[in-house]
Amino acid sequence: MFKLSLYSVPEGQPKYMEEPRTQLEESISQLRHHCEPYTSWCQETYSQTKPKMQSLVQWGLDGYEYLQNAPPGFFPRLGVIGFAGLVGLVFTRGSKIKKLVYPPVFMGLAASIYYPQQAITFVQVSGEKLYDWGLRGYIVVEDLWKENFQKVQGLGACGLHLHD
């Protein structure tokens, strides 16, 4: 009977030996090494984008469910509001700014006929935001004016001091 000792290693060569890498295996290893930064970037982007896309899909499903169970009179109102946008698009001949402004304004006017309370709330909030933006713009322009034009005010047309 052959006994194995717990404290000694049996002599002889192990039966498993790792074979040397082939040229194909070496090429695949190099390719994986070069692609690793790109794959990690893709994984990071996917992990950041996935929750946003899931919320977008949920938003779409909620919208679909709402349209399936729309309140009475919703689709005719939607048609009138959409038609108002098309009318606004017709009146925009020539100017690109008009194409950006007229359709939403016409649609907003049509929507305010059907939803006056929401329109009042929207106008109040929008007015406050426009006032804030205008105030910020005024402050920026005032600072630029002080920095650039008050320095020039003390100089003559040729760059000479007037008070010499």
C-alpha cells in the first residue's frame, strides 16, 4: 500500500504543463490590450446613459398610456393647437428668427384658449425667468462697458492724454 505523506511533496513532474502561446493568441492579447481603454469608456458611458434612457422609455410609455385613455375633447384641442403652429409656420416667410418664434407663439396662443389657468402660470414663471436673464445680461454688459470704455474715455483720438 502506498501512503501519501502530509508533509512532503511527491516526486516527479506534474502532468499538466502550460503550452507556449501561439502567434494567434499573442495577437489577440495585444489587440485586447489596445482596445481596453475604449471598452472601459464604452462601459462607463453605457452605465451613465442607461438610467436616462430608462426614464425616457418610461416617459414614452406614460405618454402612450395617456393618449390611449385621453380625456374627452383632447384630440380636437391638440389638432387646433397643431394647426396654429402650422399657421405660424406659414407666416414666417424669409426670416429664420421668425421661423423660431412664430410657430411656438401661435401654438401658445391656441393652447391658452383651451388651458387659460396653465397659460397664466406659464407666463408668470416665464416672465420671472426672462427678467432674471435680462438682469444678468444687463450686469454683464455694464461690467464690460466699465472695463473697456471708461479706460478709453480719458484718451484722445490719437491715444494721447487730454489733460496734459
